[in-house]
Amino acid sequence: MTTASAPQAAAAPVFPEGFLWGTATASHQVEGGNTNNDVWLYEHVRPTMYAESSGDACDHYHRYRQDIALLASLGLNSYRFSLEWSRIEPAEGEFSEVALEHYRDMLRACHEHGLTPLVTYHHFTSPQWLIARGGWEDEETPRLFARFARKVTQELGDLFDIACTMNEPNLAVLLGELGLAERDGVDREKNPTWVGAGKALGIPASKVAGFQLAATEKAFEIKCAAHKAAVAEIKEVKPSMKVGWTLANTDFHAAPGGEERVRRLVEESNLRYLRVSEGDDFVGLQTYNRTVLGPDGPVPPAPDAVVNPQGEEIWPWAIGAVVRQAWETVKVPIIVTENGLNTEDDSQRVDFLRTAITEVGKAIADGVPISGYMCWSAMDNFEWVFGYGPKFGIIAVDRQTQERTPKASARVLGEIARSNGAVLAD
């Protein structure tokens, strides 16, 4: 394969005053015990595609105050986290005041420690009752999600000003290309996880349409409609709320013969979702590395590529390409809502963060309006079908004791945050 040369280093960028420096988590990945959502069900049917159960996760549901204090102590000024829909509305139309108060206290804790909260209303997991209705391919889902968004904003909206409606509605497109998500023409009856989930919910496997792995055109339509409906409800309750969604946009590169595949995926996975963002207050962008495609799909890293211990290429320049592409496509302000590295060699993460953040700063210097950078992730956590194997956290978590241990990358990110990027000159 052919590879592009890594961009050359440049002088330290200047970040605007008030820039948001933080980390991100998702409720199911860190809270533990989310037994009412669809992913918990998928984890527990047999056989299942999931490597293991999320179980207690990082017990963030009970330890959120110490975790928020720890993030603030590092020098960060913001925290992106998600609400668990299945806790707040465990049965259709039945809202839990206890769950709402829990998230209200999370927001209070953020303010007490000087962290600006970025609240994601939906991060992959859905109530089981929603999936039983047809999930993210059902015509009623946009209305039901918008009702949830309205309720949350009414109850909690006085404590935050930045709302992400949903996380990575486009990820399924890329996963579908890799054979990991359900595209049009794929028979769900051949996937034992969906068969088991369908039996548990009393529906055919063909109707099991979870958010993360539904890559059909119907799912595209429903997700877009749900985003727009939620934006309208949030804005009606709190017109000053800054609202957008977060996209898993990929930095696609073509190996010889892969040009047409790249062209198609740039449109299907990146650009059409960006166009839906037009008129929003911001778009959250999330990327981790580049994807190099040949005529038959992804190709392995070049022999001279820098890789993590799992053999995956490390390409921190991807975020710079993604934010520039977004700004060229739609003139919508940007927040980098996820960016990070899966590695057990934290020195690689330190180098990654310095380079990736410098790329963000260079884009800002070139006129791209970016107002924040959220590192994925605050803690080593549950990474969906892969279980607890991948390590993205800047804080290690002991799986037995739940003890938190900040890594060197946590201290480096904190130093960058406290200096508003000035230390990158060193």
C-alpha cells in the first residue's frame, strides 16, 4: 500500500480564551448495572458477539463525585458525559425522579469543581422497551426520543448550556463496511445475538435495530429525524441551549485501487451527516486514526507505520483532516467531542495527545472555529463488543478494587489545559 507522509511539526498553536479542555465518558461504559437497556440484553444472550458483560463497569454511577473531583484536579475545565435513557425512562412514558436527581447531582458536582458540563442525551444505548417497538428503524422513535429530550431539558436544563442529542449516528456506516453492523440486505436471523435478543423481547430478529449497529437507510432516516425533533424540543424549552450532535467522521485514505471506495464512504459516512448539521449551534467531531482502503476494503498498516501493541496504526493527524473537511462542508462551529488512543503504552498516548491537539490548534489558526477538545476517555472502561480489553483512558481503573490511578497522559493533558495549549511550544 502507499501511505501519506506524516505532516511536519509546527510552532505551538494559540487556543482561544475560554477553550474547553476535558474528557468524555458514556453512561453504559462507566456507570455499571444498566440492566434496562438494550446493550445489557445483547451482552447476556447466548451466544453473544460481546466479549464480556459490562457488569459494574467503573461504578461511576456511585463514584461520580470523586471522579469529577479527580478530573478537575488534573487541570481540566470541562466534562462530557451521557444520560442513561433507560434509567430515566425505564418504561415507556414512566420517568424516574430518582434517576433525574442523580444526573442533577452530577451536574451540581461539575459546577462545584469548575467543570463545564457537555451533556449527551443518547450514547448508543436505548431502553429495551424502545427496541421491542422496532428501535432505530421504527417511525415512532423520533417522537419518543424528542419527548425524552424535552423532559430532560425541563428537569435539568438550568444546569448546562451545551447539549449533544446523540452520539455517532454514522458509526454504523463504517462498521457496516467492516462487516460489524447490519446493512440493508443483511439477514439479522443469521446473527445469534439478534436472534437471542429478539426472543427475549418477543419480536423477530429482523426487528432488533439498536442504535450503534443499525446501518440501514431506514436507520439513517430515523436517526436524522430523531435528532431534528430533539433539537426542536430542547430549543423550545431552553432557546439559549447550544445544541448539536456528535459524528464519528473518518479520515479516509486510499491505497492503490481504493479511490472509488473512499469517495463513496466519504459521502455516505461523513458528508451526508454533516449536511444534516446545517443550522445547528455546533457539530461534535470524533476520530481516532485514519482508515486506509483498498479495492476490497481496509488494508493493514505499512511496514514502517507506528502502531500500538495491538498492531493498529497510530495516526494523530486524522483529527486535523476531519475538522477541516467538516468546516469546508458546512459552516457550523465545531467541538472535538472525542479523540484518543487505544494503547497500554501510555507514552504513545502522550505523544498522540500532543500531536493531535497541535493539529486542532493549527486548524483554529487557519480559521476553523473550534471551541473545545474532549479526550476519550476519562477512564479505561467497557468498550462495547470488545469488553474491557481496549485501553483508551487517561486514568487506569483496577477491575477488582475500582481504584483510580491517573496516568502520565492525564498529567500531560492537564498541563496543556492549564496553559491553554501554551506548553505545546516545549
